[in-house]
Amino acid sequence: MLVMGILNVTPDSFADGGINLDANTAIARGREMAAEGADIIDVGGESTRPGADRVTPDEEQARVIPVIRALAEDGFQVSIDTMRAETARLAVQAGATIVNDVSGGAADPLMLATVAELDCTYILMHWRGHSKEMNSKAIYGDVVVDVTSEISMQVEKALLAGVKREKIVIDPGIGFAKDAEHNWEILRRLDEFTELGFPVLIGHSRKRFLGGAEPSDREASTVEVTKSLVGRGIWGVRVHGVKANVEALSQ
């Protein structure tokens, strides 16, 4: 199971906003994550926490491109966390090999065709709308049936746009338009996601459903969930605390 380290170059991400806003600080943290055992460093320049404001494309790109270029030049595998096709293109040109799109191609009508053209790995997440509206859309019949169905529809759109099947990774979108019980139900029934035939990424790190008043209080429970995923066919986990999760997986 791969470990993807979260590197948010943002002032307002829920767990690490403002810590890595300076490019040099972010680059140093990325190198530290790699030394701690991260297989992939996921660089983002726009917070997707509930209620977050969007940033301009120029601002997003100014935050992430120098960081991606430096880490890629160091030889690390880098992904770009973006909903924008142009940011994805510039990031891949700078050395990113993965596009991690929390909107699954729904936010930018050019994203799927762009990813097909770039021929890179594409992480397609279940999404029901932007940060300011997502919590109002956490309404499901059977959450796993609904989410797998909606992901499958978005995968079909990606395939029709020319994205290669073997390039697609799916993400059930823990914490995005889902309440705590929805998140736990998804984690209980991950076999229904792996049965779709695509690698599965889980992004549970430090999210509210794990309990704890502050994100920093949720590291131990994050690690426990990571350990529970071993042997269940999961491709990777996306986490803030690389060292603790890598150590847990090596036990």
C-alpha cells in the first residue's frame, strides 16, 4: 500500500493551513516526507475543506508550480491536487506524474480531455459540489451503492474523454458531502469499491469523523484506520503524518 504525503501550500487547509505557504518551507517539508518514506508527495494550492473559498488559477499555480518543479527535480514522485485543467497541465509540465482531482472531472469541463492528452495517472474522487455547498448534499439512500454508482458514471465520462482505464485511480471521497456514519460505512465496505476494478485511494487523514477537537488530535486514529486497510486491496492512503503511517505499515 502506497503512502501519499499531503503537502498543502495554502493558508487555510483544515489540518496544516499556513504551515507550508512559503515555497522554500514547502519544498523542505516535501523532502522531509520523502525521507520519512512517502511514495508520492501530493502538492495542493487550494483548500477543499468544507466552507473554503476558492482561489484564482494564477494564485493556485504560483503556489504549487515552484514546489512541484523542485521536488520532481530531486527525483520524487509528485502529484498535483487540483480541480483545474490548466493547473494540471502546468504541474505535469513541471514534473508531476499524477493528477489528483477531488471533483473527479466535474469542476472543470476541460479536465478529462486534458488528463487524456497528458497521459498521466488520474485520481478521480467522488464529489457532489464545491466546499461551500458539500455538507448540504450528504443525503444518500445506501451511501456505498450511491457513491460507487456516481463514481462509475464519472469513470465512464473519463474513458469516453480518452483517459486510459489503466491510468485511473478512484477515491470514495471520505469527508466530502458525507457525515461520520457515511464515512465509517464506506470504510467497512471497501470491497464494493475495489470490485469496480480500479486502484483505490483512501483519504481519511485527520478528518472530523475520527473524533478529537482539533485535527492534530486525530493522528492516532488516522494511523489506526491506515492499519485497518492492510490486506484489503487498497492502492494507497493520503496522509499528513507520513512518518507515523509508514511506521505503522512496516510493523
